[in-house]
Amino acid sequence: MSIRHGLLALLERGPRYGSQLRTEFESRTGSTWPLNVGQVYTTLNRLERDGMVAQGGEDAAGHALYAITDSGRAELRTWFEKPVDRTSPARDELAIKLAMAVGASGVDIRDVIQSQRRHTVKAMQDYTRLKAQALIAVESGGARERDDVAWLLVLEQLIFQTEAEARWLDHCESRLIRLSATAADTGSATATTATTRAATGGTPGGTAGGTAEAPTATAPTGADTAPTRTAPPEAASPVAGAR
């Protein structure tokens, strides 16, 4: 999240001091991304160094005021016009956790998924309740309508995000079930093949019981062919054929 651009957007409405910027930033985003005063002033110092803001006197209470410069306005316009880069997505802790849970010793990834799903559904319910409250505030047209509309948009993004996460968790669980079934089928097929080979003595041409067919001898042809002799009875026995 770009805090510097968020502060520039607030300063475009007029000079502000640090604590005021923090309060307005959190009000606009519903404290989804809380800031501390030190973080605000560190960012303001960097913006001042880059020529995007300048100190412009003090208010009645003696707070140092900061005002946006022309360079700051140009930077803000560029930020609004440029799409958020998705080619290098931010690291997602949940995705990393599931990736590391695959094959981890003593970890049942299904338990990890179930635990996260319960948390995600609870968060979705909380966001939906807050959305209802934000809608009431927007429809009432109060003095903070701009902040209420901004907070409503943030809430709806969070709702869509948690809905997508819940669907992804369901997909992960289904994927693992299919992979487990495939592995089981493969193992069963391998066991069946091994059993079949053992039953046939490991010989492709063998028959059940480990008995192989005896080769058939063919007498040579010709005028001087000797009379055909019948093999002795024991030659046709299974034992003789096996040898």
C-alpha cells in the first residue's frame, strides 16, 4: 500500500499536520491499515525531501502544516492514472503456508485449510455487518459522507477478497482429495500388476499356476522323412513341459 500517495491525496484538499493526516487516513479507510504518527512524519519528511510537499506555517494550535507542491500534484495524478502493477504480486502468507504444509512432517494440510476457512468465513460475516452500517451512514447523508463512501468501497473490496479466498480454499481441498484418489488408484493398479506377475512366475507367456506351455516340435519334410514317433506319455506332463 502506498502511504505516500495516500498522504498526497489528503494534502491536495488543503494543508494538514501529521496527526490530522493520520486521523483522516484511518477515517477514510476505516482503520483497515492503521498508521502511527512516527510513520506519517517519516513519510512527510521524505516527500519534502523529494519536493512533493513543503511546510507552510502553523495552525492556531502551533502544529506545523504541510502543503502539497506542484510536483506532488503531478505525482498524484500519475498514481491515479497508472494501474496497480500485478505482474509482481505481493507475498501472500496463506498461499505460502499451504505450499509449505504440503508434505510437511506431522502436518495435516486439511486441518490447516479447515482452520483458515473458519477464520475467513468469520471475517466475511464481520465485513458484511460493517458494510450494512456503512450503507446506512451513506444513505443518511451525514457530514462524513465522503469518508463513509470511501470506507464502503474498501469494505466491499475486503468482502470480495474473502469470498475469493473461501472459494480458493474449497478448491485446494477438492484438489487434494482428487490427488489422493489418483494416488490410491495408481497404488492399487501397481499392486494388482505385481500380484499378477507373481502368479504367473514373472514370465509374460506363463499361465496361472506357474505352468509354461511346452514347445511343439516339427519334423523335417522330404522323401526320406522318418516315420512320426509319438512322444512318450511323460513328455506331455506339466512337469516335463515346465523343464
